[in-house]
Amino acid sequence: MSAGWQGPINRIDIFGGGAFGTALAIAYAKAGCAVRLWARDPRALMVHAASPQLPGHVLPSGVIVTGDPYLYDADVALLAIPTQSLDAFLASGLPIHATKLVSCAKGIHKATGLTPCRLVARHRPDAIAAQLTGPSFAADIASGLPTALTLACADDTHGKFLQGKLSLPALRLYRTTDVTGAELGGALKNVIAIAAGAVIGAGLGDSARAALIARGFAEMTRYATSKGARPETLTGLSGLGDLVLTCTSAQSRNFRFGQALARGDTLPEGTTVEGLHTARQLARSGADTPIADTVAALADGALDIKGALDHLLSRPLKPE
């Protein structure tokens, strides 16, 4: 058992019945927490006690699944809503009474350019906004496999509370007040994961992928620090840790999307690829982000895989 474990929060609301929200519901319910899980369409979860997006994992009896908008009054709510849907979700008028809202989404909202915590602040300025992010696959959390994440909250007093109450023996949370760094680390690594998937999909090998990860990390750090992030945040779980995971595993949807791009394949309809939205945001920003620019051009058909490779390799030689 983790030495810093204080015992789980007694009651929690989780919004989002996809793979990650379901995985968190399973983990906290197994730890003895009373969980209410909201899903836009709760029928599958109610009938099968399982999410179609998380096969092989059954919800414990301690999880109440509902689509009722009036049952949620826990002090802490986890928002496992994709970034591109989060703004509309928060604007929908769903009566979320929690005073502490923890986003579990990664990415940059394409319509507003805002990160998840900024979206929360926009709609719920009265609430404490926090970000849960880092190297994690939903299946690992649901299985109780050891996972370490970053809990980012600008108010460290509330951050300490959330860290203590949301940590579990197999889910270790590290705390930071650098919300910008944690959010951008989680968003930007998805772009590099697409590029890494394209490298492998094109048959360029592991050495090329390693070089891409290293240069991608430099690009992430350069961009994030220009937005006010602390460099050390990028070297942590929410930056480098998440980058390594998503660039080396086919469980990552962004990595699989990159592979599909290189091979001329397509992912199943409805697959969320947050890195693509982020790459397009960066490409339009005019920032020095050659990998993100290339990913956006490749996805939009402005470059094929050979042109993308030529574009990156033809850049001027310079000191590392």
C-alpha cells in the first residue's frame, strides 16, 4: 500500500461513460467509494454493467449509472469528457453541484483555443478547477495496475486535498500548481504520438522513432514554456512520461492514427484523435513547431508520408 495513501474520498461523481470514466469508476468503487457515473447514453452501462469502449471490465455494484441530471451533489466531480465536447457539456446547464471539478481530458478546444481547466473556469468560475493527467491507459487503471498521474491545481491547499483523497494504492498522484504545464504536456504529446505512429507505419524503424520522440519533446518544451509552463513540469509525468507511453504503444489512439495515416488506412468512425486538433491549432499559431505543422499537413492531405519526411529532413542543420 502506498505510504501516502489517506483512504479514498467517500463519494464522487464521474461525468463521462467512455473508457476512462468507466475505468475511474471501477477503481474508486473497488476502493470503497460510492460512485455515481453519468453517461450521455447510459443504456449499455446499465444493461451490461460495462462500457463497450472498455471490454472485459465490469462495473462493481457500488457504481450507480444514470443519465439523470439531478442526482449529482458530491463535493468532487471528475470530468471524463473529451476536450472537444467539454465546452458544450459545461454550457448545457447540467446541475453539477461539486465545488471541485477535476478534468481528465487532454487537448486544446478547437473552437476557443482553451485548455480544459480554462473551459471549467469559463463556465464555473465559482469552482476549484484541477487537471488529472499523465501516462495512463484506461484498461490499466480498471485492472488495478500501478499507475502514476499528475494532479495539477493552481491552489495548492485544494491540490493537497485532492491528491490525498483521489490517490489509491495503485493510483499514485503527484501534485503541481503548474496547471498550464500539465495541460499542455498532455495536449502536445498527442501530436508527437501521431508523428511516432506515422514513423512506424511507414516502416522507418525504432531509431527514427527515438529521434522523433527526442525532437518532439524539445518542441513540446519550447512551446509550453513560451506559454508560461515551467520546464520541470514537462520533464515529469504529464509531459515526458505521457509522451513515452503514447509514442510506444498501439493502445494509444493518436499513435494508431499516425500509423493509419502512413499506411493509407482509416480508423473506425467516431474515434477521438485529440492530437490532430492540437496539431492544427499549433500549425495556425505561427509558433516554431515543425513536427506539429507536418502532422497537420499530413492529416489534411497537403503532404504525403514521403513529403512529410522530406519536409522534416530538409530543415537546416543546427546545434541540438
